[in-house]
Amino acid sequence: MKEYYKMPAATVAAIDREGWFHTGDLGEMDENGYVRITGRVKDVIVRDGIEIHPVEVEEVIYGLQVVSEVQVFGFPHPEKGQEVAAWIKVKEGPAPSLIAIAAHVKDHIDIKKMPQYFKIVTEFPMTRTGKVQKFKMAEMAQKEYLEE
């Protein structure tokens, strides 16, 4: 790609001086040279200087059979930079306790990466095309958790 059509600022932001196109995706390359996309740079949460990748935490929560969907996201925190929340949709039937979910996460990831807040929800804010709006969730979480 040479440039964005009639968007010079977007071109400068995405293509570096050496001509590399920066997509904003994070990935891993295996020993065979295959690349697996693991997340987005803009989704990385930094709490107290620790980088937290939402996908890593989400995969742990998906380990619970009662979970149908989960979104882990960061929101601004005055002392920590960002704080971490996990909002979870559960399958039909009795909902698990938030304490049980937190205990499961604590058993499977570093405590420094653990969400501070867990919540069972029935829906996530979405765009018209069905994409989850994490920025809206962050706004909602900031109001709910920090402006109590």
C-alpha cells in the first residue's frame, strides 16, 4: 500500500519512514513462519506499568463452560493509569457467582493481570454492524466503578 486515498494524516500515522505499514494488530509468529493475530495495540491495558492483553484474560474466562461471551477492557483510573474490568455473558441456566469467576481467573493468570471488576451482563454496547464498542464500556465502567 502506498497511501490512504486523500488522507495524508492517516498515511503518516500508519506508514513509517521506511515504508512499513503499521496495522495496529499484535501477533505471534510460530516456528514455521505462520502469524497468528493475538489482539490490537489499542486494546492493551496498562495498569501500574504492567501491560495486560485482554485476549489473554478472556481466554481464561472462556475456560468456564457457563460463559458464552466475555469482554475484558481497560478504563481510565486516576492513580493506576487504567483499571481492568471483565464483563461476561453467561449461557442459560444458573449464573455463576462473581467470586467463583474471579477465583478461576486467579488460578490461571498472574495476579497483576487480573481484572479488578467482574460483571454479569445480558448485552454489550454494539455498533450497527455488530461490533462491540469497548470505548462505551469503558465510559460506563468509569461511571459505575469510580464515581459511586
